[in-house]
Amino acid sequence: MDALSDIAFFALLVRHGNLTSAARELDVTPPAVSRRLALLENRLGIRLLNRTTRRVSLTYEGELYLEEGRRILDDLGELEQRVSSGHSVPRGLLRVNASFGFGREYVTPIVAEFLQAYPEVEVQLRLTDRPINLVEEGFDVCVRFGHVPDARVVARKIASNRRYLCAAPAYLEKYGVPATPNELRQHKCIVIHQTNAAVGAWRLSNGTEEETVKVRGAVVTNDGDAAVAMALRGLGILERSEWHVAPYIRSGKLQLLLPDWVLPAADIYVVYPVRKNLSAKVRAFVNHLADSIAAHQVVTDGVMNQW
């Protein structure tokens, strides 16, 4: 058996999760599948799977072989598409990364729409607030906030996204409305800690002055949804992206604070590796994502109308 067919065989076996189901698709007996797996492991000199009579599970080496092997098969499929002039049809495995909050709210439904439009594409969607290395971790597309300095990737801005300070009316009635950034030090604040940046250090500018205020956290959390829920209950002042809080500001559930001061922007980018020939699936998904997000970019009175 050649190496490529071995990779395809192994990927099929892992997808089925047991020898019997894989044998049924291959139209061979389970012992034949077991013998082929043994030959593959003997050739590589490692164990790829831990197996019982009912199921199989990946070893560390098996997981590496599967992930890298899928990438090889995917690249081969794209090469064949280009050679056969079929490159205009998106197909194959697409690996997408986004943050938890924005990923759940916006990216997930966009991925669902994309899969309906392109049934030959398979998507692995991984949501994480941990900064990832797009190239080293093998993602095709990432959705990121803020400046992207990595020269090995293309960063296409798909949406403007400001950060706002806001609080529930109930909190402001009890503790007052801050008139200057410095007054934030006396308030209860809700702090989101998702990166290695200093916790509770809010940087504001009014065009001529810039102030960094170290706020006191009534609540510190790593989850944006939890922070917004706390703010809506009147537990403190929140710094949060407009995609998340603009609807609450428009409805009056949260009140915008210090409107003459701005926080560093967190514009939204779709990021993908630099490649001479961008695959059809990546090109189609990037355009679909950009078009879908653009539908939310209607501005009224400084607050996004549809976020």
C-alpha cells in the first residue's frame, strides 16, 4: 500500500471509531482491516491506535499522523482541483478558529450558512480565547480582534469595532455617573481577563489627553458573556466591545459612559496564511464571512444599529 492510501485508510478508520464499521464501508472483513492497520503500524514502527473489541482511540503519534495526514490529503485534493480546472468548487476540510463569545454569536451561524451553500466542504470550528498561532496550529482561517502583526498571514478587516464603557441604570443610580476617567478608580468595575495584559488597566483618550486607569474589579472573569450578565444585574461598570453591548445600550439596559473618551479599538479581522494560490474553500469562506458581517455595519448615533 502506498503512503497516501494508508493515510486515507487511517482517517476513515478513525472517523468510524471501530474496525467493524470501517470494514463495512471498505467492503472487507474486520480481520482484514486489523491486518492492514498492523502493517501500517509495523511500517512506521509506532502504535497509532489503542483498540478494544468495540472501539479505537488515538495515541499521541496517531493523533499527529491523522492531523498531518489530513492536511496532506487536503492539499493534494486542492492540487488536483487546480490541475483539472475544478478550483472554482470549494471542497475539503476547512479549519476555522474564533473567540468564544463572537464565535458563538456570529461565526457559528455563518459557518452553518456556508456549509449549506457548499456541501462538499467539511468544517472544523474551534472556539478559544487562548491566542493561537495560525500557521503552526494548522488553521485555515481565524477571526481576530485588533492589530495582527504576524507577517506570515493576511489580515483582512471585516468590521469596525469600538470598545465601550457602560453600566446598568440601577448601578448608576446607586453609585453615580463618572465624569472623568480618574473617577473610575472609585467605582466597582467588572474586569475581563482573557490575555496576558495587565488586569483592570483601562486606557482612554479624548484626542488630546490619554489616561490609563487601574480600576478595582468587583468581578474578574475570563468570559465576556458572564461579564455582560453581571453588568446587566447592576454589579459594576464594564468595558466591552460594541458587537456585544450595543443592543443593550440601544435598549437602555446599559448606559454609555464617558462618551467623549475612547478606548483602543478592537476591529475585527479575518486572518489566513500567505499563499500564492489561495484555495477555493478559503477564498469562498473569507468572502462569505466578510459579506455576512458587513450586514451588521449600519451606524446610527455612534452605536452600531444591528450588532
